[in-house]
Amino acid sequence: MKTSTKWGVLGGVAGIAAAAHIYRSKKEGLSSNPMRRLFPVFTMPEPTGTYAIGTFEAHLTDSKRKETKRGTVPEGVGEREIPITVWYPAELSSQQDTEVENYPDSLGECISLVFGLPKGLFRHVSRVKTHMFKNVPVAKECSRYPVLLFSPGIRSTRYQSLTLVEELASQGYIVIGMDHPYTSARVKLTDGSYAAYLHEPEFAQSRELYDYNVKEVAVRALDARFVRDTLEEWNHPSSGHVLSGLLDLSRVGILGHSYGGATAAEALATDERFAAALSLEGGFWGEVSHKPLERPFMYLFTGGTAQSLNPDTPKKEAVFFEEWQEDADRVMRASRSDALFATVEPFYHQSFTDISLVSPKLFAKKVSAERTIEITRTYTTAFFDRYLNGIESELLGQDVAAFPEVRYQPEYTRMGDAALTGGDLDGKVTPGAAAR
């Protein structure tokens, strides 16, 4: 067969197949664009709490620290910047003329960096409707609300887990998402330029990479400390801030995913003002691996990464590193407060983000996108409800039939009998009343 004839036949077959696909899609009420079938304009799961969700952004600059990465801002010249987004329990009225916010398109930048996929595949994300409203009034139902800081993974964004953030805000938490220039994906600076993620150097030995991570996580933990300092200023009666007097700073927790989970653990170890921390499969880089934790800590592990700890497993998770198991064993066993360690068997490392919604066919894997979101939201809320609000939950410290995917590791899980809520400045967990 001549080449021209061959391609003509193949083109005709492809045309017939495309026409058949379009016909079937229309008949089934689906998009005729095959890429949209793979990357749908998804629907955000409804938050289960009673509050509407308000949001605003702020750009914080720590005048006491110089930038330590050689990127957009030369090392040692610019002051350290921390862009944040705040989500809060809100009040909506029929008189308000406001529209729900769309999903930020920065999530596509992160997925592109993490998986090496073209950014153009994720333009549709900005068409997704969230449940958030910009600059609406804070709900007056409570006089003060507990606070959570959220730190994203490396190459990621503070918007990476919006389904989780929405749930927490709907339940009565003020949530502050932080971006960390040069380890987050792409961060806009005050002068309008962008600080893009800088790849770590190549190291000959794993210990060199370990030491590098210790330094980078220390910078992030200082970012969290500075945000916590800023909350003190906002909360002062004379500040005139929209959140003035509404932040219960005796009940501040921190959580994060991957590098953000490492940030949360290090912040808990180094700043006694954080009452509890949750790590979604982060490392233990820094002081946290050398001193006992004094306040409640929970670690959620994934079955995908757990398999990497088996020496006979040839394919390792990209986040696997040799020192993790020794560090985790030391941190969990040495804790002087409540410590919880659970493995979510069908999850892999990115399951704690919203990625399964972006493309269920590519990223949901062993469990549906909806179930993935449900597990992450339910266990995160249960943990902070207990340790910040004093609300007991059967999900903590024991396996339950409703969530067979989640299994606790007994040697790393220990819970006391005292009522546990809030954190005072001598590092102890003290009883207190729920906020709502």
C-alpha cells in the first residue's frame, strides 16, 4: 500500500471513530471533547458544616528576615514574603450582591510541576465553582473562633486542598493557607514579580539532601511563626482588622501535606503556641526529630508510600527517603502528649490534595475521588475538633467499620484520658469549652 493511501485510510478510520465518539457522548449527555472526559470541569463536594465560607487574601512581609533563596529576589537582599489566603465562617444575607468564587488556576501549575504534564491541560480548573465568597461578613454566632494554619507540599500551592479547607471553615475554623516562596510552585511577590519553585541541588549522598531539607523546612516553620505573630496584631482591639477580637489564639493548630506536613511537625516542636499539629505524610526534618513533642500530633500515612519501606519493593514512591522510618519511629515513640499514627491503605502521596477531582481517571486510582475527599476531611476535622474544641470522636485512636481504609499503628498511637483542648504557654494541653 502506498504511504499516501495508508494515511488516507487511517485518517478516514480516525474520522469515523471521532464521529462515533461524538455521537455516543451526545447521546449519554457527556462532553464530546475527549480531553474534557479525562480532565472534567468537576463539582466541588458540598461542605458538611453549618457556616457559609468567606475568604480574603493578604501579603505578609517579615521585615526581620532576609530572603535565603537565590531566585527572583537575590539572596540576602529582599525581605521574606509570605502570601496567605484566609477562609472563615461567614454570614450571608439576601441583600448581599456577591458571587461564589471560582477555583484558582494555580492548581494547574502545581500538577504540571509534580507530574511533568503540560499546564494547558488544567486551564479548565478556573471554571470550577467553589463554595467561597470574597470579603463577606464574619459569622457572629461565636465570639471567637479556633484557628488553623495550612502549609502546602513542595512545588504546590496553598490552594491544593480546597475541599479540606472549605470543610474546616464550614465547621467553624478560621483557616490560613500559606505559600512559601521558592518551595511553593509559583508565588506572586509584592512588586508584581513571581517567585518560581527552585529545584533542590543534586546531592551525591542522601544525608546531604536530608540536611538541605532540614534548612528549608526551618525557613517554612519560621514563616508559620511569623503568621502566628501577625495574628496577634490582627486580633488586638485597636487593629481595626476584620478579624479583630475574633481569633481564639489559645486554640491554634497547624496542618500540612508532604513538605507542609514536615513544616507542621517542626512548628509544633519549636513554637509552643501551636496547640496541635497534623501531618499528611510529611517528613521529620529539624528539631522535631531530636526532642519529644509536648502537644498532640497526628500522622496520616499512605499505603502507597508504606510499600516503599519494603526493601523488596522495586518501585518506590517519589517521596520515599531512607531516613524517614528511623525518624518516624523516634518521634512517635518519644511523644509526651497524645500521638496518633494511621495508614490510609488505598491512598498514595497526592491523595491528600484535590488532584483526584481534577482527573478521576488518572489520579483517583484505588478509591473514588469522593471517598478520598471524605476520608481526608473526616479525620482532619475529628482530630482538631478533639484537641482544639474538646469534642470526642470514635475515629481517633481506634479502627472503625465505617472507614475500613484507615488503620492505626498501635505502637505509634497513644491517647490520654484527660479532656484535651487548647494549648497554654507552658506547653501543656488544658481543658476548655468548645467554640460552637
